Amino acid sequence: MTYEETDAVTVLKIAIEDPRDDYVILSEPEVLDAGGGGGGSGGGCCSGGGGGFWYCLWWWLKLVLVVLFLAVLGVCFFLWIGPFLMNKEVIPILNWETETFCKPVLALLIFATVALFPTIFLPSTPSMWVAGMRFGYGFGFLLIIGGVTIGVSLPYFLGSLFYHKIQGWLERYPKKASILKLAGEGNWFNQFRAVTLLRISPFPYIVYNYCAVATDVKFGPYLLGTLLGMIPEIFVAIYTGIMIRTLADASNDHQSLSAPQIICTVFGFLLTIATTVVVTVYAKRRLSELQKDEEQLLLQ
């Protein structure tokens, strides 16, 4: 351990027994000027004088430009790119699907793919789109949530057969595994909350299905947290399917969408993206806070 002192900063270096000779550096805040000036960071992006004001203004300007760009991109997609894709790809698939499968058979196929595809590492999102296109929010949601219940349960129980191998894989990636292990800590409610946040966050859905059992999370909070955390993604997938069906019907009838339809569709699309981003950012922030709280408890 070394101790260094200068006029402005006191630095305490603690050597960690590690081959890379890392250090943890604890430092005191810089001493303020004699005149009592407000050195250091302000309370927010707009505080701290003129520099903070221009930084805040530039941040909001970039946000507005991004929103405008997405809006223009959405309008171009719905006016030109969407109809082209509908005529060449989507409409032929929908016609084949309608002529080949009746609704009960199609519902069974959607349920089976959502339930079984995650077990064999295949994405089930296209099946959710089809559920939105053919069955809408009501029955489509019930189909998907039923399939998800089986789709996340099978890997959980299959993963228990490879418990030690999965734990060994997690130990090779301790930084990423520390977030997953939050789901296995604490009481029932803490596990339920952690699983819900993990499902909302962009952590790979299929990977966590198999890794969950190695974190010692109970099946009850794992299943209920998964179902709650999957609701935003399910509604986004159903909305996407409904939007595809609307564009396909307009293209098939050789009619363009009216101005109110375009505005509502673009607004709904942007609102869906914004909601997804906000919820995802919140989930990641809460996971980081939970991880820091857990580290502080271990240090005490």
C-alpha cells in the first residue's frame, strides 16, 4: 500500500493481488479555488454556466434531428419502400398462407413455433408477426403468451441437465454473468423483479432461457417475471404484424394509404420505438443500480 499527498489531492493506492498489477484509486475531490468558484460538474446538463447551456441546447438539437430523420424515413418507407416489398414478398406469402392453412391450423402452427423455436435456438418473432397479421391483439396475444410459457419453461428444465457446464461458462465471463446472477439473489420478489428487468433489457432472450437455471433462480419468479417482461415485446410484434397487414391490404387493392392513415401509422411506429427505447434504458439502469447495491452489500 502506498500513500501519496500533494497540495490539492490525496491519493490512496491499494495493490490488488492480480497478475496484471491493477490498482484501486481513491481520491478526494479537488479543492475549490479561493474565490469559491463552482468548479466541477453541475447538477444537470443545463447547469454550470454558458458551457452547460450550449451543451444542453446541442443535446436537444441532436434529439430533434434524430426524431425528424426517423419521421422522414418512416414516411419514405410507407410511401415507396413498403409497397414495393409488399408486392414482391409479403403479399405472395400471405396469399400462400391463406390458401394453404385454415385459421385453426395456423393458430396451432404459431403456438408450436413460439413454444419450440427458442428451445432449438431459432427466433420466434416472425411467428408473432403472423399472429398479429391474422388474429390481432386479442387472440394473437393469447396465442403468443401461451407459446412463450412453454418456450421459456423447456430450456429452464433442459438447462438443469447441464447445470455445471453452464455454470462453468458463466465463470469464464464474470462481468456479464454478474448481471444474470442478480436474478438468483434475494427473496421471491427480488428474483421476480430482476428477471422482469432482464427480459425487458436487450439481453439475448434465447441465451437467458438456458442460463437462468445456473443462477439458482426459482421457477416461479422466473416464469412470472418472464411473462411480465415479455409483454412489451409481444405487443410490439403484434403491432408490427398489424402494420404489415395494413400495408399489404392497401397494396393488394392498388390503393395508397390516405393522409390520416399515414400519419397514424407513422406516429404509432415512432411511439412504439420511443416506448421500447425508454423501457429498455430504464431496465438497463435499474439492473446497474441493483448490481451496484449487491456489490456494496458484499463489501460490507
